[in-house]
Amino acid sequence: MLAHWAAVQTRAPGWPQHTALFNATGPGRVYCELAVLSVGPAALGRRAAAAGWRGAAWEAVVELRTGRTHQVEPCTLPT
């Protein structure tokens, strides 16, 4: 299980509006919790190959226990 607190629509000089994540509660923060049910390799489609993608792809199945979709973001890791 992953849990954190999020401050949505955060504004800071030089940054676009964003969601800031924290390890503790605080003013304006909402609790977020999700469970990772499974992680495994995913097949890349033709468009990914045509775009030059050479890395591996992974797919995660998660359960949003608090229903906050803003806590899930894709990322690219170096290979």
C-alpha cells in the first residue's frame, strides 16, 4: 500500500500549478491511498516502435482506495 498527503492546485513562483505530495498531514492536504495489485511487462504497439521506443514497458494494476486519480502519474525510468 502507498499513502501520502496531497495539496492540489499548489502554486509556487516559477512553477505551473501542480499537486505537491507530502509524507504528513498539513493545511489544505488530502489523504491519498492506493494499493498496487500487480505489475508486469506490457507489449509495445506498432506506434511505440515507430516512435523509436526501445525500452521495456510495464503495466501496473492499482486500486485507488481513496479515489483520488491525481495521485497516479506515468513515469519513464532510465534503462
